[in-house]
Amino acid sequence: MKLKPRLPRGGKRFYLLCSLVITALLVIPVAAVLADIASITNQIATSGDGTVAPGTPGQAQIVVLPTNSTPSGDPNGCDSTGSSPATATLTASGTNASAISIPNPSVSVTGCGTPFAIPYTVKSGAADGPATLTVTLTGGRTGSQWTNNPSTFSITVKTPAPQDSTPPTVTPNVVGTLGEDGWYTSDVAVSWNTTDDESPITSSSGCDMSVVTTDTDDSGKTFTCSATSAGGTTTKSVTIYRDAAAPTTDPADDVNDTTWRNTPLEQDFTASDPTPGSGLANSADANFTLQAASESEDAQTPSTDSKTISDVAGNSVTRTLSAFIDLTNPTISGAAAPAANSYGWNNGDVSVTYTCDDALSGVASCSSPTTLSSDGANQSAQGTATDNAGNTDSATVSDINIDKTKPTVSVNGFTDGKQFTLADTLPTATCDASDSLSGLASTPSPVKTADTRTSSTNNTGKVTYKCEATDKAGNTASDTKSFYVVYKFDGFRQPVDNPGTGATPVYNQTKAGQAIPIKFSLFGNKGLSIVDPNPPKLTQVTCPKQMSLDAIEETSASSNSGLTYDATADQYNYVWKTASTYAGKCYMIDIKLNDGTSHQAYFNFTK
Ligand SMILES: [Ca+2]
Ligand SMILES: [Ca+2]
Ligand SMILES: [Ca+2]
Ligand SMILES: [Ca+2]
């Protein structure tokens, strides 16, 4: 059987048959201990209840027990130490207090767990009657809160009766912290009360106070006390079960993973109770698995799983597994810059930058900006975000249209630099434009940018048109062409021959010193200020070895050089008076008109 602690009892009458017999009745208010185990602080166990005959010595047996709990203010462990000793003082009170003699009432206490004694003597010839013996503990470690202090027990002085027909009463007293199922989870003190109302106890064995300080198996540790009086012998046993060690696990510690992950964390454990001991309360706890799988609440709070393993005595250990779990992909968004124009096009490089965020484990990487620099429609760029748990997501920015290429454009309707005479129908300028990528933003129209005819009396001059095209990306190209409006001029007339189209020009041959009429028509009288400079420029040229010659059939009688207009023939006549020094030489005359045109004729002079 397993023994439960008892309530203290009042004094019991007994006779002391041997002066050295130690009565052993615990007087601790154990009910308070049971009611609130945590309040036990350095509890004092005293014993000595019993019946004593006059003229015999006795002892108050005392033990101070350490406590493992720490209520407010009391230091943990043993409160009476070598450096902070406590003092135990034994005093007598009650009706028969004068019967008690205590030669050395105070004892210094410097430890816990070892019983010690304060002797007293019942005076010879003392009257029968009860007396209360009180042990008071003072001093000790600072803040000590002694439980059961003072501790009292009672004795009854009784003159021995002449006969006794009943054996003594033997009662065990057990003090300790009781756990589950009869197991103690602290050191346990076992003491005994031996009483006999009829005659003194003459002998006893196994009745000293004992302290159990090591764990037991489920056979426990058994203590037996026998007491003998004139009425016979009584033997009682008590078995103590002690388990103060919590179960252990393998792995021995909690598992705390502080690295972010996106998968569950699992750990298998085995559990056992150290032997000797009470064993696991639930044998199924010998193997268990902790798993954290749910997403962590925030970056400071890991996901956890835990299990508490208890032994039969009620000692327990709790294992916890924790992990930081992020199951949510990061966010990423991309943005293109510069923005496209109203047509949706860019005409330069486009940079795509990415913005990444992750609310739980945080962003581990975010794609660097991408630069798109090639022409093309519907281009795209993709970026990726990764969080610290390895979750990823990507974003694509599409519909990026780049056109850096200018459109093609030309002024049509005439070729650049083409000449038209005053008699011609002038061309109509048009624009021809196209853009192969983004397309034209609008159809260009020709713009006349210059017209020098407005400053000319004869309406000759240069007319310039410009076409400018812009594509939808904003690239601009232009083309400018000009045509000239000149006099209608159909060549020199007789007697001067024109240069012709041969490899060498036709040379007009005449005698040096003649006046040569150079005739041409501009189809209408354009005035006499049409030649510039006047006289025309004359340049000597090298006579070819083989010249195509044509004789000047007519010379002028006039000796004056100059320009005249003949309305009847509608032609101009410029009389060129040559010098006799021209003999044997060749010349080119260049008649430059004020419409910008030049007309040449070649001459070979003879003597
Ligand atoms: Ca008896
Ligand atoms: Ca245990
Ligand atoms: Ca995340
Ligand atoms: Ca273009």
C-alpha cells in the first residue's frame, strides 16, 4: 500500500522505558501542505509526541527540509546554511510546563535534511499532566519564510501503570510533495509515532526518522517500525514511491528553425522516463512527431507545434518545434519609362523597372531594370521576384512599341534642280511619304518654302517645295526640292552655230577683228538688262587639234559692241567686236542671262 500523509494529532500519553528512546511523531500541519504544495517553504518536521514517565529523558527530533518551490520572497532551496545558520529553540508550555527541564534549549542549524535533536528531561516526581513543547526556528537566509514555524508537539507526564494488556500504537508520518498516483516528486521524510497509554514503550526498532532523497522504481522503498511495551509489540510498514525527474526526449531540446521556408518542418522524437522512476503516463508518447506546416502569423512569430510528456508521478517536459513558414508568393509589378505617346509608341529606348514586395519573409531578389532598344511593335519584358522563403512570382510588361526610324519622304512632281521655261506648264508638287513601322501620323502636304520669281521683272527664278513627314512615334523627316523657271531659249541663231553634242564643241571660224552678230530669242521682249555681266565673259581656250569648224556666214557692219532687240524677228542681237590679236586663237563666249542660265559658243579666229 502507498501511505498518505497524516494530520497532526494531539499529545499522546506514553511511558519512556529507555532514557535514549526517541519518540517520533511528526507534528507538522500536513493538511496545509496538501492544500497548497507550492506554499511549503523550508518546512520544519519535528517529532516527540508521546507519553513520558517522570524522571526520564526525552528528545525533540527536528529536521529542516529544503523546498524546490519559491513563493514570493522566500529564497529557493535550503534556508539554513553554514553562512546563514538558523537557530532552533525548544520551549515548554501548558499545564505541566514546570515538569519539563531543557538544559540547552537552542541549537544552531546549518543544513537541511539531517535530523537533529534537542534533549529535555521530565523531572522526577513531576505530577501527571500534559505539556506542550514548541520548536521555534529563527534566523537563516534573508527572507526565509519557515513553514510550520513554530512547530509543536505534546507530551503527557504519566506515572506508569502497574499492568498493560495492549501493545503500543505505531503510526507513520510522511512529509513530502505528493504527485500523481501515490508518487512523491520531492524528498520525503518518514517518521513514526509510537504511543501506549498503559505502559511505557520499552524498546523500538526502525522508528528513527528517515529521508528518501533518490528516485525509486515501482517497488518503492519500504520502512518498518516496531515498538514494544508491556502490552506487546506492534510492527507497521510504509512504502514510499519517489520520482522527481521529468521524462527526457531525443532530440533533447526544442527545435527552432529561424530560416524562412515554404515547406512544413517535421521532427520525430522519442521519449522515456529515467530509471528508476514511475515511467511514462502514456506509453504512446514514446514516439511522437512535431510538425509546423501553417504559414507564420508575421515575421516575428514562427509557426509552432508542441507536446507535453508526463510521467506517472506527474512530472512533465514540453517539447516545442518552431519554424518560419511563408507560403505566399511575393508581389512584383513592372513599369515602362518613358511613357508611350498618345499613339502608344516610343521613339527611343524604353526602360522597364520592377517593384517587388513581400509582407512576410521579405524580398530576397527583384529583377534589375531591363532596357529595350530595338525597333519593333508589341515588345515585352519580364521580371521575377523571389522572397526569402524561395517563393517566386513574375510580371510581364507588354505592348511596348519602339520606332526610332524616320519615315521616308520625298517631294514629287519634278526632279530637283529641273528647269522649266516661261513657256512651260509648271509642275504641281506632291509629297510621297511612308513609314513601315509605326506608320505616318498624318499625310504630309507640300509647302512652298521659297520663290525668287517674286523679285524678278521677268518672272524667272527658283521655286522650292518642302515635304515633312512625322511618324506615330514622333520621328520626323523632310525633303526639299527646287525647280527653276527660265527664259525659253532655243539656242544661238545664225550665223553662230551652237556647240552641238559632239565630243568637242563646234567652233565658229572667222577672221580676227570682225564684228560678230550673236543672235538668240527669248520669245518676247524681256528688255535689255537680261545679260549679266555685260559685256559677256570671254575666255581664251586651247584650240583642239581637230576642230569641227563652221564658218561665220555673216558679219556685222557695226563696229559697236552691244545688245539690241529686234521685235520683227523677236530676237536679240549682241554684236561682238573682236580684236585682230585673236588671230590664230580660240575663244569661248559665255552669255549669262539674268534668269541664272548661261549659254556658250566657241570661236576660232584666222588672220
Ligand atoms: Ca498498551
Ligand atoms: Ca520520472
Ligand atoms: Ca512571401
Ligand atoms: Ca518610323
